[in-house]
Amino acid sequence: MAEFWKSLPGWVRNVVVPIIVLVVAWKVLWAVLGAVLGLLSFLVSALVLVGIAAAVVILVKKAVKS
């Protein structure tokens, strides 16, 4: 691998490779961030659904008693 790296022209090592690394890092960062935000969104939706279901159960129990 070191031989391959040394065989590359200087402008490729100093310009192209860092740009590729930055682009890949940017894509990985946004993929991870998107996954985390998607999971949080799912959890919030699940909590809202459970809250609505609990409210419906409470209202139905009150309606049955009266």
C-alpha cells in the first residue's frame, strides 16, 4: 500500500485524496445523523400513539361507568 501511495502524483495525494476523504466523511456523518433522527422520530411517534391509546382507554372506561 505504501508503494502505491508513493507512486501517486503529488497533486493527487495533496488535493484529490483529501477531497474524497471529506466527501466520504460528510456522507457517513449525514447517514448516521439521519439514522439517529429517524429513530428519534419513530420513538416520538410511538409515544404519541401510546398516549392517544391511553386517553381512549380512559375515556371508554369512564363512558362505560356512567
